[in-house]
Amino acid sequence: MDEGKLGRAVSETEALPIRARRPTVGVRVGRVLVGGGAPIVVQSMTNTDTADAEGTAGQSIELAAAGSEMVRVTVNVPEAAAAVPEIKRRMLDAGCQAPLIGDFHYNGHVLLTKFPECARALDKYRINPGNVGKGARRDEQFATISKVAAENGKPVRIGVNAGSLNQELVMRKMQENTDRDLGRTSEEILNECMVLSALESTELALASGLRKDQIIISCKISRPRDLIAIYRDLSARTDQPLHLGLTEAGMGAKGLIWSASSMAVLLAEGIGDTIRVSLTPRPGGDRREEVYAACELLQALGLRSFAPSVTACPGCGRTTSSTFQELAERIQDYIRDRMPEWKRQYEGVEELKLAVMGCIVNGPGESRAANIGISLPGTGEEPACPVYIDGRKATTLRGTYEELSAAFRALLEEYVAAKYPPRSPASGSPDSGSPDAGPAAPAPVPETLRIVP
Ligand code: SF4
């Protein structure tokens, strides 16, 4: 191959380019900045009964500790509105400063007016323009919510949803399509109506006293390709910050893949200032899964760093025992448990890379590429687990699964404490949604970890 061809071949293997973030107006939500060049913010929503202040505050704190930088609660009935100030107080008492967002449908104008302490305690109101009222009442009730927000100095999210789209707008656009013989599909019309609903509602919010830097927009739909089309259109027509999410994504692999495949396309194009992954949890499942998914999505694209990444092979016929899977799972869980504390203590720890591999085929290679990696023995291999630290074989572990797990965790703790400098107070709280600090300058590897057998 000549040099010209070689040069082209190399450039073709460059990583997927991520386009610069689309410029948007910055909106301050509590202590978190959304848009305006700030890092993309992760948010989630509780599924507790909001009237249960203790339970809802508890879950909000859990979600925030898992990485959710804003937490939304439904405010659907007077009892829920009455509980909001206590939820906020409990969060603050626990040291959780994640902004609290109220989700309103149908009666937001009533609840926010009758419960002024709720209006004051919330950091943002989500309004669904399709669920504010019908006919002339819709604009009037939407304006009431906007005015409460303006009086309290709060931002709003105008959250259009395909499942509750303003039907009068849809009928008008369908009729126009027929009358003018435009030949548009019903999906195209629905997509356009979502964008129009968001833009018209933004105008109404501005006319009701809100400023541009108090309005975030979303247009959620459950079909990935339509989500991409809608947000491309929306981002071309407004500079309000956009909240991104595939609504009603569903359960398990389906919810994860459908969310990631659509949101990744948009994020790679620089579209989206805050995201939520709307997973349906299994009965009794962990609500934090949606937070982990959102963080992983941003981290996979290189847009944010939240937690150390664990490279683990899928296992195959060479791994006939479950030790390898159990160790990989336990290390992942251990990191999640330790991250809140590590993040408070150490600068740049979220950049840490680990590997837990199942045999010698790819184990040593992946382990060397990680900061700290372990390669377990495959079937028929010597029962020894080489551990690599910063690309060099540091030690070999032997023993039962419990002993291996404990020894690897101890090495991990030692590595984190030695490698990452203490977080300075000036760098801010890591759950603040403040700009990423970026990777810390690596500290020297401690002598105890430089064991080469
Ligand atoms: S590293 Fe080994 S155990 Fe893991 S998938 Fe590859 S061959 Fe299988």
C-alpha cells in the first residue's frame, strides 16, 4: 500500500466524530446549569407516591447519589403538592442538593396557585401543553402556570409528548393536508405538530412573563426514528435548551437499545442538553437503573465521565465456572457503592478503567489496557489470576472466589487512594452538574503496587 492509501486508511479508522454542541441558551435549574455550553445533565423521575414525603425524598436521594443531577416527582393531587416542601427539606437535610422538579398535568394551574410553598420549593415545573386544558382554557391555564413560575423566578420545561399531543392542533394540520393535497403521511404531520406545539407554547410562556433563560423544551415520542427527525427539526428552529429522551422506552434490553440507538445519534450531532432514559423497571426493580443507563450512554460517547468503566468479556465455553461472572458483577456493584465517597474524595477517579476478563485469550491484553485489570483462569488453565496495573503485571492472585474478590477490591482501593489527588474544595461538588473537571494528572504508582513477580 502506498503512503497516500495508508494515510487515507488511517483517517478512516478515526473514532466517530462528535459534533460540537449546538449553542443553546443557558437555563439555571437550582444549582445546575442546563444548556449554554454546560455538560449534558442526567435526570430521572421517582415512582413513589409523592404524598409519601419520606419515601419520595428517600428515592430522590438514592437517584441523586446514583448520578441523577436533577430529580422529577409527579405532582398530581393536593396531597402531593402539600408534601413537596417536606420532600425538599428532607433532601437538603441529607445533603442532597439535586434540583427537584414538579411534573404537572391537568391541574398544575390549580395546585401551583393553591400550594404556594410547593411552587417555591420546586426548582422547575414541567408543563405538558397537551394536558393543560381544552380550547380557550388551555392557553389561560398554561399562562397561569407560566406566571407562577415567573413570580417565583423558576424555569419551566415545556414537555410535549406524542401520547398527549394537542388534538385540536393535530386535526387542524390533518385538515390542511387534505384541503391543500399536501400528500404528507400522518406520522410526518404528528411529528410536525409536536414541534409546533413546543414552539407555540414557548411563545406563550414568553408572553406570560418568562424569559428565554427560563424555558427548556422536550418533544418525546416512543419511536426512535421519529425522535431523531423531531429533534433535528426542533434544534434547527429554536435555541432553547433541549431535554432529550425516548418516552415509554419499555423494559430491559428493548428499553435500553431503543433509547440508546436514538439518543446516541442526536447526541453525536450535538443535540440535547439534558437526558433521561425512561426505562420500565421490573416489579420490585431498582429505579436507579435508568440513571446508570443515562450515565453510561454519555460516557460511551465520551461526552461525560461519571464512574470507572469495567471492561468484561462476555464469557464463552472457556469459562465453565460462574466465578468470572460473579467477580465482574461484584466489582461493578462495588464501584457503584463506593463512587459517591470516591467522588467526594478524589479528583478524576471517574476516569478509572478496569478489566475483569475470563481467560488468557484476551484477558492479559485487555487487562494491560486498563488501569487495573484481572484475568481469571479459563477451563483447564492454571488456577492463578494475574493482575495488571497501568499496563504491567503487578501480582498474581490465588484462592477462593471470596478471597479473590476481597484481594482485588483491596488492590482497587489502594490504587484509587494512591493515584488520584484529593479533590479540592474549589473544584465543586461532583453532583452539582458543574462542568467536568477532566482527567487528573496521574500520581506515581505506589511502590506496593509495582510488584513484578
Ligand atoms: S476472553 Fe476468554 S473467556 Fe472471555 S470471551 Fe474471550 S475467549 Fe472467552
